[in-house]
Amino acid sequence: MKGIGGLTRRPRNVISEYPQLRELRYMLYAIKRNKLTMMGLIILIGLIIIAIISPYVVPYPEDVAGATHPENKFLPPSLEHPFGTDDLGRDIFSRVLCGTRIELLIGVLVIALALAIGLPLGVIAGYVGGIVDEVIMRITDMFLSFPPLLLALAVSASLGPSLTNAMIAIAIAWWPWYTRLARGQAVSIRERPFIEAAKAIGVGEIQIIFRHVLPNCLTPIIVQASMDFGSVILTAASLSFLGLGAQPPQPEWGLMVNIGRIYFLTSWWCVTFPGLAIVLTVLALNILGDGIRDVLDPKSRRFWRR
């Protein structure tokens, strides 16, 4: 391409000029190349679509709200009831579909609450150091000394059985992991030249923490959060199965498995389909989390040509 004075001018490459676009392009390329990650992403997108539209398309919305039909109880799977009916005659297919919204909402809210607690504490502890670091990390170690499920059980039992209390309990058990991870990142970042430059020009400590240190800690946090999403849903289902989470008539999968287990030998569908929904969701989220880790982790990347 000819420029002024007959000089050759290279065509403008937008991706080369904007590193963020090149990074995004690499991420999309890596995800498309990994078939398992693509499968997890497709399943997750499908679950999100189901969560959005399910209240409007399920064949028996009144069964989701708690209506009972004793005359239809324990009907096997059929065209009218694809997943059969439960002990109260409710359509399991409608309840499993509407339960998708509850499960995804649990994962999002618990991870968000755990990040809101753990991420700032970890960044502050790693950047400030000294006595602040010691106090925050010793409290964190105290929480980490308990297995997450056991701690969530204890907190949920103390607060009382409900879905809201179960989410609070899981978040309390989960935030220390993000604190420890963010603290390690902040310790490394505080010694870098751009932090010293910010101090030299008079930038305040709080502004440095939340404008410079915190954004640079996000990559491993995002990876960890994506891998924890499935574990949070599984823990919430476990609490509901034990009677400490969702309560009837909420269409929560763990609760449905708990109710249906009594009738497993005679009405297998009451347990099988909610259980398969849990397995499929957790498996898809774990596969997708592994793929995101591979994409965002520099050590796992391979050089590729356009």
C-alpha cells in the first residue's frame, strides 16, 4: 500500500495495536480448540437458557409452585410426564427444569459473596503486611482448619434450615481460600516497578490497592472461582439433601433427591432425574473450569500462529 512520497505503508492491524483484542482472540481460539471445554461451555449456555425460560415453558408450572395431585402420584415416565411424578403427584420434569435457576443462582451468589469477603482481605493482607497480615491470615487459617462441608454444615445448622442460610454458610466456608490466593498474589505484585512508580508520584495507598494491586490479582481468582462453581452447587445440594438447605416445596435438586430416596426401589425416577441434573451440571462446570484455567494460565499456553 503506497503512502506519502511513494513510501510503502503497512496495513493497519487492529489486533496488533490492541493487546486486549489479541488476548481475547487467543482465548476464543483456545476454547474452540479444546473439545471438552467447548462441550462444557455449550452445556452451561443451555443451562442458562433453561434457567431463563423454564418458568414460562414448563408443562406444569403449578407443580413448581407447590400444587399437589395425589391421584397422579408415582406415575412412571411417559409422554405426558417425561420424568414421571413424585409422591405428591407433581411433574418431576417441570420441577427439575425450574430447579436449574435455583442451582445457578446459588453458585453465582455464593461465589460473589465469598469473593466480596475474601478478595479485599487477601489483597490488604498481602500489600500492607506486618501485624495486619498476621491478624487476617491467622483468622483465615482458623477457618481453613475445618473441611468446607463440615463448616458449612455447622453454620447452616446454627442459622436454621433454609436456602438463604445455606448460601451464607457455604460462603463463610469458601472465602478463606480466596483470601489466601489473593494474599499470595498481592505479596508478589507489591514489589513490582509500577507500584514503586505509583508511590513515587504520590498515589495514595488505598488507590494503589484497589486500582493497581487488586486488578492484577484477578486472573488466578477468576480461574479458582470458575473451578469452584460446580463444587458450590454440589455442596448446596448436599446441605439440602441433609435437610439444612432448601425446604419444600422449592424445586431444589438436592431436596428432590432427599425426598425421592425413600421410594427409590419402587419409583426410581424420583431420584434418578434430579441426580442426573446435578451430575451433568457439576461435570459441565468442572470441565469448563479446567478449560478456563488452561486458557488463563501462562504456563499451559503454547505458541500458535494466526
